[in-house]
Amino acid sequence: MLDKVLIANRGEIALRIHRACKEMGINTVAVHSTADENAMHVRLADEAVCIGPPSSANSYLNIAAILSAANITSADAIHPGIGFLSENSQFAEMVEELGLAFIGPTAEHINLMGDKITAKQKAVEIGLPVVPGSNGAVETPAEAEAFAAEVGFPVIIKATAGGGGRGMQIAHCAEDLPDALNMCRQEAGAAFGNDSVYVEKLLLQPRHIEVQVMGDGNGLVVHFGERDCSLQRRHQKVLEEAPSPAIDSATRQRIGETVTKALAKIRYRSAGTVEFLYENGEFYFIEMNTRLQVEHPITEMITGYDLVRAQLRVAAGKGLGYTQKDIPLMGHAIECRINAENPVTFAPSPGKVIDYHAPGGLGVRVDSAIYAGYTVPPHYDSLVAKLIVHGRNRELCLMRLRRTLDEIVVGGIDTTIALHQRLMDVPEFTSGEYDIHWLEQWLESELQNS
């Protein structure tokens, strides 16, 4: 088994990884910027190394500093966490070239799925259903219009290196294409350093469904059911639940088998999530995230499996230790992302946490690295906590969620707790009858009626 793991991340996910390591008897090394010197994972880790100033570019994205920290602490593995370098194939390759274990997929798989055009091509090759799209990048409005003439408007233009909701523009008719192409290309170039774009048919009322997988790198791939991530604002997930209220057991089995068979063909290693749009009973592949997901706790709650532990076992060459038939799906789980933002305007709200109380009780989990007296820095993602609840069924899960949202206290900064509380009274949410557009439409109506 691994002896010492360097955690190349921050916040709640760094603490989450630390906890899994300690439960397996593995020592941890925390790396941190000067802004995170008092972070909880830094305080709890066996060793800590400062790798730079607050700027991500000079700390959590500084490959040389992270590898130097691994060297001076004699770490034998690196876990990249979520975001930052977690899907950087160059980083994964450099880690393994130094003789360290990279706790994640191979550099080849990260690179393959990191470009949306090559990912889609590979998806077709290994048997995943895809959204109708252009055959490669498009350069001119005429090329985009030729594709749109085949599948019909509206279409969506996407950055080939996109992610996180950036690098996307919708064209409702041919007249929209020149501006949409230009805007998407500019945004893609600024955000990703790659202005290549492609075009896809736009589905009108889909749900966002993702399948969690884990592979041992030797051809065994299992799935842990699906998550419904349709509640989004500006393409950013707000609340997730598992299983999806829109999918029955037969459909779940079908897509799970499709995904595991496809990824077994490429001998996928470690955790990954295959994301689909789901409409009228059909799944359409959109991308694969070759890393752990923010919303992984709800999968853990309905299966009883620790996904980070599984990553650590695979990285140590121990395999999974179980097969598909060993993975149960039990009850229902929901995760609320609690951000340091105003719950109405969504303006960032960094600052000092004056009061903090985490709810408890049966089926309740809070993944957070904040504490009373902690200062939320302004330099990073605004996520400060994940409130996760589990129940025997969705009805009980919703009742438990309502109760825990009334219990949790984060004082001194604005948070989105109030947004989640408002959602508890909306029939479309409580019934599970929503799609990827619903939340933004509801927020707009709330704003107009206020």
C-alpha cells in the first residue's frame, strides 16, 4: 500500500482525501498557498509545504513547486483532487516519470478525454451514444450552417477544450452563427488558450445525467449508478441527487452496462464520470471527467463505497477488490453546494466565518473545511461546504434535507443556504420534474416577482 500521499489541492476536497488516507494508515502531505496557511487540511496533515502566493498560477497550478514538495517530503504518490491540475495530462505524466504514483487515470486517458472532439470520436468508437455534432472543428459560419441544415436549429457552439460552462454559445438561426462563432472562439482562446470550436445539435429540454465509474486499469470497470445534475445556473451545478428521479431501474442498468463495457475497451484506470444529456428516453454523451467529481458523496451514500479509498487502492496496484454484483444501490441522496455567495445576486462573499454549526443526525454528512474563525479567501472557487443527506427514499431524503438546511449555520459571510431553502417549497423541484434549464428560468421569475 502507499506510504505517503501528497494532496495537490485545497479546501474541502483536500480534507476529504486526507481523511481517506488516514483511515487507510497513509501519511499525508498538504501543499498550500500563503492564503491557505490556516486551512484545516494543512492543520491536520502530517506535513505541510507552502508552494507559493495566493494566485493559483503561482501555487496550486505550479507544477515545479508541487513536484519539489513531493521530493523534499519523500512522498510516493500525488492525489490531484478536483480542478487545478486534476485533468492535466502533462502533470500526470511528469508525476509518473519521477517514479511516483498518480492517483487518477493515465495521462493517455486524460489527454484523450480532455479535448471534446477527440473524446466524442473515441466515444463513438467504443460504443457510447452521442449528440449529433460536426465532424471535427468548424472554422467558418458556412461550415456551421451546413451542419445545422442537416440537424436543424437551434445548435450550440462549444470550445473543444472547454469545461466548467465556459466556451459555449447558442445559435437559434443562421443569422446568429457568425456572432456566436466569434464570441465562442474569443472566450475559448482567453479561457483555455485554444480557440478551436465545434457545433452540436441543441437538445431543448434534456436532463444532465452522469454515470460514476471506477476502473482497475486492467480491464475491470464498474459503475456506481447515476447522478442527476440538472439543477444548474450558468452551466454550474447547484444541487445533485442520486439516483435520478427520471430514470427507472431498467434504464439505469442499460446505461450502466453501456458505459462499463465502453471503458473496459480502453482499460480505464481510477475514478471517472461519463456525462450525458438525457431526453425522451435516450442518452447522448457530452464529455467525460477523468477525475473525482465534487458531487461524488451522494454516490458514496447510496452505495456505501468510499471512492477515494478505491482510487488509493488502484494507484497502489491492489485493484478494486469487488465487481459489479457487489455494488448495491440503496435509497436516495441529495447534495446541496453551499457557496460563499449572495443567495439572490450570487455576488462572491469572501471573509471571516464568525459562527459555524454543522447539522447532524442519521443520514447526514457535511463535507467542509471551514470553521469558526476561518477566513474564506477571495482567490479561489466559492464552494465552502457540501451538505449531503440520505434517506430510504426520495420523500424521506427531502424531509431530512429541509431539516438540515434549517440547522446549518454559517455566520459572517453570505452563503447560498437560503437559495436551497427556497427550493424546498417549489413543486417542480420536490416532484423531480425539472430539466437543465428549469433552475435559471425559476431564478429569473423569482427576480421579476421580487
